[in-house]
Amino acid sequence: ERTYWPILCLVEVAGPEEAVAIDTLAPGIDLQPLLALMADPATLKLFHAARQDLEIFFHLMGTVPQPLFDTQIAAMVCGFGDSVSYETLVRKLAGAALDKASRFTDWSHRPLTERQITYALGDVVHLRTVYERMLQRLAKNGRASWFGEEMAALADAALYRAEPAEAWRRFKLRGRADSRFLAVLRALAAWRETAAQQRDLPRQRILRDEALVEIASHAPRSVEALARTRGLAKGTAEGRLGKEMLDAVAAGLADPDPPPAIPQKAQSPPGLGPLVELLRVLLKQRCEDFEVAQKLVASTDDLEAIGMMGDHVERLT
């Protein structure tokens, strides 16, 4: 919330016989044994909803911990829904209840209370049991290969590299976007990403998304024009950050290889909306019948594409 790079405040680790909480903020602590364990190819690492955890370890290690098993992804393949909580899996598969009272605690504050530590350990003490139950289900439903594909995507290092040159792809743009606008957007987004990394500040603290898109749209060439940007303080426009923004705009305008223009989405034909809703209901029903998460089968874009190709609807049904 206050930094660009996530701060690792506490790690909970459980083995076959014990569970411990590691205070990563303790003065003089050496985390190399933990990082070596994360990198050990002979030790399987179990996580639930690992995406953010892996991002932290990737920043510390430069590599993604391997091998991995994410119980939330396994749950998707085994019919527990798209984003089932760890609490639900523990209740259904381990027959235990978790105390969630400390969910929104400040883990950087010291000292930690016994209740906080007990809560934190709850995230791992039942994880082995959940994992074993998931293995049984995967062996029974024959979907281990599905799970493997999803885990391979999660372990891809490219997922965790914050490449400034690709930061512009985060923006959800509406309507048609021309090459000139996209070139400036790409340059501004790359500048902001680099500035946020160097200062270790959240992107929005450097420049809000709305202001960045407006600047890219108008491509100001002077401090006066930049200062007219809604949501941008005049002092910012006249200061060092303002100069950096104008330099980024100029670089975008001079880019000899801008991104190709994004065509405006074609207007949906009459009747597509109700058809997509029917397909959504059908998808939900079939996924419940076969105990698999909907997001593993089809997205909304997939359903719209199917709806546009009427002859495929019969195949789905």
C-alpha cells in the first residue's frame, strides 16, 4: 500500500511435524536458508493462492520457487469454484475451523501478539492435509495434466517481471486508440513504472492512471499545457516530475515504431446479449456437472466468440 515492492513481514512454514513463524523483520536475520529451501528442486513447496507470495520471493531471489503446488488452482480443477478460499478448503477437506479475526492486521508492527502468530500459523498447519486430499481428487478425476498446465503458467518468471516497456498493457482502453496515442501512453507508462521502482513508491503516488491517460491523449508539449491536466497539481507540472513527463511525451511522439492502432470493437449483432447469457448459464451447469471451475473452460470473450459463430453453439450443447 505504501511501497512499489512488497515488504515481506512474516513467513509461516510447516513441515510434517512442526510449524513455525519466521520474523523476517528481526534485526540481523539471515533469510538465505529460507531462500535456499524455496529454490531446492527436491522440496515441493505448497501454497494457497500463491501469486502474490511468489512475486515476493521472485523479487528476493530473482527466480520463482520450484517445484510448486497451489491448492487454490487444484481446487479449481476439482470443482470448488473459481477462487475458493483457504478457509473453505480447510473446513471441507481438513475438518477444521480457522480464526480469521486478524485478517487485516498490520504485520509490520512489532511486537506481534500470540494471537497474531497463532492466526498466521493457521495458514500452513492444515495445508499438507488439504494437499493430500487434492492429490486424491486429481488422481480420481484424471485432470492432473490440467493442473500441470495451470501451474506451469503460474511458475513462469515473465509473470513477475515488472518490465517498464510493457506497463502500458495494464490499461483498459475504451473505443478506438490510434498509434500516436498508444506510443505516448507506452512512453509515459514506462517512465512511471521506472520512477515508481526507483523511488519504491506505488504507481498511483507517482501519477494516477486517469491523469496518465489524459496526458497521453492530449500529448502536451509545454509546462503550461501539462498543468491543465485534470488531477495534476500545478507544482507537479512545473517541477522535476513535470519535466520527466514532458520528456516521456516527446519520446512517445518521436517513436519510430509505435504500437499498431487498436480498432474499435464491432457493434454486437442483435440478440447476441441474450445468447451469451444463455451460454453462460449452460457453461455454469456443465462445469457443475463435471466439477471444474468456469474460468478454466471459457471466458466471457470466449462465449461472445461462440455466440458470433452460431454453428458452434450446437457443438457446445
